[in-house]
Amino acid sequence: MKKLIALMLASLVTLLMLTATPAQAHPTQTPAERAREIATALRKDALYVDPAYKTALPENLLADVRTKAKALGYPVYSIVLPLTPSDAFQGKENNVLTLVIDALNLPGLYVVIDGGSRFPWYEAHNLPQLTEDRLQAVRERALDDTGYDAGPTEVIARMYALLALPALPPATKSTKPVKTTSPGADSDSDDSSSGGKAALFVVLGLVALVALGLVIGLTRRRSGGVSEPRREKPFSIPPHVAATVAAEQRRRLTRETMLELTTLGSQLAALPTWQGGGLSHQQAALDARQAAEKVLDSSEDLVDVVGAMVLLDKARREYDAAVAVAADRPVDVVPDLCAFNPLHGRSSGQPTQVKSDGATLTLPLCAACRRALKRGEAPASLPGVDGPYWHDKDLWARTFFGAVGDDLAGQVARGAHRS
């Protein structure tokens, strides 16, 4: 018992140290300078721990991370540091990865984790043997295996251990110790104990029956003698769990959009300068991509990230059109994303007319949203600050993510997404 209490106290102290908001050690550093500082440290030690967390992470746990990382056979760079909106990286893991990779400029698996959370971000730089599917599956299993009370080093150590395996093993299940009777126990004491337990159960059973009778009597008296049918409370996701799910969804979508922005940027840079229709599509792709990057860099919530995703989708379609025109091929007609929730995917069929308060909108909608409107039900719209996102007054709500009006990229370039 004493060991258990001591362990609990030690865990509590560590948790308080990890979740405390650290002071900004370098308030005047630019993002590039901070990234170069981390890159310089990584050249000496592939595990970088911010000074704010040095005393909170035991050396044996740090050594475990180093050992498991070295066993992978390719360079692994681990970064543990506090992330807040006011820091050099604006509290964004993708900014850390992008800038540190640029500063270090070495192939390897880069992993960053906020010491106060348990969600590692990663980037495989010039490592073709590591696929996104493999890394994502390993990351999710590491989070499942380590539990919600695990520290940052435990999560990434487990992640590296799983990466070393040829395939993911079956999910582990926690087991509780089962109390068994010793073969040498006194049978008399067992009998007396069983008899005492039986008497206790009888007394408790009588008390429960009396209490149940009182409750039933009071309930019938209040309802006039007629018992009401039992109503089960419907299941609802607790707010703190919903917040965690939403944060993880935003992190994942931000990462995917950032990767696609980088890919499309390289493809656009490789295009020659065309004339005529090809040039107009090429310029539209560049404008939409630049707008998507601008929105993503200043995103404040999931709606902003979705806005960047919509602009990136527009850029990708314009790029494909430019390539098709240059090759003298017909341009494929690609449906827009669903206006009520772009995360639903492409719209289905012809644009749908939506009438309300004397106004008519023609919106691209997915099949599920169209069916909901036809049944007179509210579609599963992307959530905003208070209800569906289109209840707000920002650019995304005013234009239904570009479905209403023209030149969404131009409006972003003029700063309309912040008005």
C-alpha cells in the first residue's frame, strides 16, 4: 500500500510539472531561429527535450526512447517541447516539423510531441520505406496501448517499438488480478468467513427490499397510483471527449492539407508557363493554393482548416485543368464539395435549390444532405461556434465555402476571411 501511495504521489507531481504552462525562454526568437536552435541540438542528440521539461522527464524514460529509436535502423529525431499559441511556432506541431526539417535538412523520421499532451505528430523526410498508412496505424496503436495517463516519452517509445515490428500485433487487453484461495488455508476460517458473508448478504438484501418498497410507494403516490414507463437516457458523447475528438480531427486534417499543399506546390513549380486557357487555369491554381496556405497558417478552428481544404481542392482541380488544356485533352468536370459540410465529399447530381425566408440558394450537396432536405430534416452540417457553421458571419458562412459568389481565393487574398 505504501508503495502504491508513493507511486501515485510521484505520478501526480510529474503530471503537474508536465501540464504547467512554461515561461517562454526565448521571447524574441523568430520561428526560423528557434528551429535552427532545435536542429543544432538534434545534431548532437537525436532526442531534444525543451529545458522546461528537463526535470520532469526521468533519464531512464529518455534512455528508453533513444534505445528504441536507434533500433529502427534509420535516423529518428524526437522533439519534446511546450506548444502554446504565443510561442515561435504559434503552438502548431506542423510548423515545428516543417521548420526543423528545413533547418536540419537530413533524411529521417521527425516526431514532435507537446510535453503536456499525448498526441505525437510525425513527418517521414526522404524515407521511402515509411508510408503514411504504416505510420498512422502505428501512432494510433501506440496511443491505445499506453493509455490516457501516459507521459510523452512513453507514447513515442511505444510508437518506435511498434515500428520495429514487421506487422502490428493483436491489440493488448488489460487484465485485473484475480484473488485466489491459498491451498494451505484453514478450512475452519473459510467456513466461518463464508457464514459471516452469507449473514451479511441476507441483511443487505432485506435492507434493499425495504428501500425498494419505499421508492415504489413514493413514486406511485406522486403519479396517482399509475406507474410510468421507464425512460432510458439517450447516449451522448461527454463534452470533454467530444472536444478531444474535434481537436484530433483538426490536427489530422491540418496535417493532410499541409502535405498536399507541399506536393501541389512542387507540381506547380515544375510546370512551364503556358498561354491561353492553360495559363488562366495555371494562374487560378497558384492563387487558390496561395490562399489555402494563408488560411491554414492563420487557422483558429476546424472551420478555418476546412476552408483551406476547400481552396486546396480548387487549386488541385485548376492544376488538372491546366495540364489537360496544355495536352489538348478535354477538361474533366469534377463536382464541387458538399456546401453544408465539405468533409462529406463531392456533391451528387445537379446543384440543389434551397429556399428559405424568400431567398433561394443553389448549392452543391452530397446525397445524404439532399435526402435530409427532402425529408424536411436538418442536414449534418459542419459545426461552428454555435450550431451549423453557416450560422456564423465569416467568409465561409457568407459564401458556403465558395458555393455562393465568385473568386473565393481573391477574397482571402484581400483578408475577407478575417473580417
